Amino acid sequence: MTELVLLVVVVLTALAFDFTNGFHDTANAMATSIATRALKPRTAVALAAVLNLVGAFLSVQVALTVTNDVLRIQGDDGAPVPGLMGAPILEILLAGLVGAILWNLATWYLGLPSSSSHAMFGGLIGAALVAIGVEGVQWDGVLEDVVIPALVAPFVAMLVAALGIWCVLRLTARVPADAQGRGFRWGQIGTASLVALSHGTNDAQKTMGLITLALIGYGSWTDLDAVPTWVKISCALAIATGTYIGGWRVIRTMGKGLVELSPPQGMAAEASSAAIVLTSSSLGMALSTTHVATGSILGTGLGSRGVVRWALARRMAAAWIITLPAAAAVGALCWLLLTAVGGVAGPLVLVALLLALSSLLWLRAQREKVDLTNVTEDWDGELAPASARLGEE
């Protein structure tokens, strides 16, 4: 009975993480279209939610990467690794997920576009290291499918977007301004839709992989090359719902903070992001769509010789660097708390702590609220628009 309760808690926590992934990463697809007013804010997040839902069903390659290439659940001979089957793997997953959710919420509160994927991997790795040791992590898989893409993807996206905006501006130099406005508006809607679709093919599947891994640990699923249908449906719905909520604080930072985007820049950034994320999804790489989208936006600023706010970019880069180790530390602490309490009470205490800290962050965010009414106000160096700050005075 204890393991069944733990499994249920893990599944629900995984879906909660999927939900936070959705609203944290809405900006990746729609920040540029909202900033340039190609789409109204509510229309943008609704479109992103639908396409995230659809994209989640297009492939399972990333889900299988998460299931098979992060935690070492079987040895080279196919036999289960001692200590990583049954309740311990469920506890590792729960501790790691709590660490990932808390990091997601903290960076959302700060308006920083950090990687939900790296928060998840960091939490899992930290919990596994404390619970099992270094042999519990597939370091080659982490290196190939997480670390290397994390280092390379932003620079590739920056280069592709810079080249893209350079070509776009020269090809349209003699096109009348009003015709450009209409064309780029429709172009942005198309490219933003592709980014949202690609986000579903990549990020929704990470939670699918975690829940499948939990089912394997519990003993109710044995196929390492497939994902249960109900897992696909529930994860798709969770990330779509989170996307529709809209992570307005992060949308504001990406859309207004890094670069003052024009419609051509927005279209070039979205096209670059979609191409890279869709390619990585087909290869099974658990890429950070946040890193890709941010790199693309910076690339359009460089390619068009626009103003890039490098101070904010450095702040974001610092958050990227500490995401894995910070989430790992929280995941490790959650494991220690979980095992110290023990029994059925352990998971419940951990979830209660998660709810308390999440509520605290949400309440603090309401003091300087960012929503669809003020997300496109001019950037003045502050996360909250002036209207939000004045409203509190």
C-alpha cells in the first residue's frame, strides 16, 4: 500500500511539474508575437496551448530518452540495478520533481527564462546521487543528451537567427512598410505556431518519460520502448493547461527585456527556434527550448544591429549555469527529508512543503503582478511594469 500511495503522489507531482513547465515556457513560443503585437496575449497563449497539446502526441523519442538515458535502471546485462527498483526509484523521482518545481517557480517569480528541462534533470541527479551514488546516474546519457545540447544549442540558435534576420531584412528592403507589416504579422503567427508545436514534441514528453519510469519502478510497466496511452494524454493536457495560464512574468522578460523586437525579428527568432527544437526532438535530444528561444532572440538583435541588453542576458546566463546544480541540491535535500520522515508520511510531508513554498511565491508575485494587461509595456529595467508598481502605492 505504501508503494501505491507513493506512485500516485509521484504521478500527480509529475503532472504538476508538467503544468509549471507549460506556463514557465509559454514565452518560448509566444513572447515575440505578443511583444510585436502580432497576436493578442490571450489569443497567443490559447494557440500555444492547443499546439502544445497536439505536439505532445507526435513523437515519443524524447520521452524514451528520459526513461532510459538518465537514471541507470538496468545494467549492461539487462538486469535491474540494485537499489533502483521498487520504492527507492519512486522516492528519487518524487524528490527530484519537487526540486524541479521549486526551481521553476523561483525563476518564474524572478522573471528569468531558465530551463525547466535542466531543473528536472538536476533534481533527479541530485536525488539519485544521495540515494544511490554515482552509479545510479547514466553519465554518458546525461552528457550526450543534456549537457552538450545545453552548451551548443543557444549559440547555434543565435547564429541561425542572426543569419535569418540578415536575409529577411535584405529581401524585404524594397517592400512597402504596410505590406511588410501584414506579411510579417502572418509570418509570425505561422512561426510561433511551429515553436509551440515543437515545444509539445519536446517538453511534454519529458514528463511522459518520468511517469513511465515510475511505472517501471513500481512494476506495472515493463516496455522500455513505449509510453502508456493514458500517460501521453494526461501529460499533454497538463502542459497545455499550464501554457494557457500564461507565464506572463517570463513572457515580459523575453519579449520586452532582451531586445526591442520588430516583426521581422520576431519571425526570424521563431523560425530559428522551431527548426532547432523540431530537429532535436526527432533525434531524441531533451533540449532546452528556453535556451534555444533566448539564443534566437539575441541572434536577431545582433543580426539587425539592434540594441541588446547584455546585462539582462548575463543575468539569464548565470541562472542557466546554476540551474542544474541548484536543482540537484534541492532534490538531494528533498530526498533526505523524505527518507528522514519515512513511511506514507514522508511523501505527504514533502508535498505539503512544496504546496506551502509554492503558495508563498505566488502571493509575493501578486504584489507586482504581470498579466495580459501590462505584459507589453515598455521595458525600464524592472520585471514588473510601472503600472503594476504604481498600483501598489
